[in-house]
Amino acid sequence: MKPYNIYISGVGGQGIIKTSTVIGEAAMKNGMPVVMSEIHGMAQRGGVVSTQLKIGDAYSPIIQEGGADLLLAFEPMEALRAISQINRESFVVTNTSSIMPFNITASENPYPELSVILDELQSHSKKLFALDAEQIAKDAGHILSLNMVMLGGAVAVPGFPLDREVIMESMRENLPEKSMPVNLKAFEEGFRVCLEK
């Protein structure tokens, strides 16, 4: 099976690695080979965190430049920073809620306008799915369910290799039981919003 390449980016504390684990274990449940790589950066200080997953036959988890089928970005500036990972056939799912990096507030280079970021992502991809995952997570019951909002959005992308049921089964096995009602609600809402775009 030709690998399906997923590049996930964001900042520390957004649940990126947990999201990757849920996807990876769902793939294994489906009998699909999967490899994953993590870059933590300065996660404890809100620094960059990224993971790379390949579902299918692959020898290395590292995605070559322009080789991502899906860019899943938990923060808009991090989506822009990862733009070299996509091509005109890639799909992008990005959160529109920004987290202002501490070094930008003291810099003469301001955080780009959201519209500029989204235009740039759209011009480099097949289709852009932009959603306010922070607000959706709050509406679902807790801001920490943001990663499950983003996961739901990813599953709604055309060609995503895993179906909702196996992802939800993996969520149940990898997330605390008491958090499941909120996380499932967040996941379903992220899925619905992206499906309707």
C-alpha cells in the first residue's frame, strides 16, 4: 500500500503527540503498517511540536519536502511554517485560533494576519479546511479537547485512510474514560464542520 503521509504541527501542550498515537494505533487495528516520528522542540514553553506519520508501506517516518498528503496544523503560524511539507495535491486542516509566540511580541516582525496565512495555505494546497478548533473545543466542554476537534477534521478529509469508527475505538483506548463524552463531542463536531466545507 502506497503510504499516506500526515504531517502534524503545532505548539507544546496542544495534544499533538496524543493525536498521532490515536491515529497510529487506529491504523494498526486496521492491519495497516504505520511509522511515526516526533520532534518535541521546546514543548514545555509553547515551542514547536511536530509529528510525522506514514500509514502504509514505508521504511522511514520522515516525510520528504512536499510529500505530505495531509497537513494537520493545530496553530495557524505553525501551518505556515510547515508549508514546505505540502504540494498542490495536499489537503490542509488548520486551526484558526492563534497562540502568540513569546518572541514575536518583542520582535519587529508581527504575527501575520490570519487572512494572509489562509491565502498562502490555500494557494499551496488542493483544499484548505480552516476551523476555530479552540471555540469548538470550548463548546464541546473543555479547551483540552482541541486535539480531538482537529482529529475529527482530519478524518473528514477526502482520501483519509481510516474511518470514524476505528478512530473512535482508538480514542477510547488512549484517552481517559472520564474525558470521553467531551472528546467524542469535540471529534464529531470537528468532523461535521470540515465535512460541510
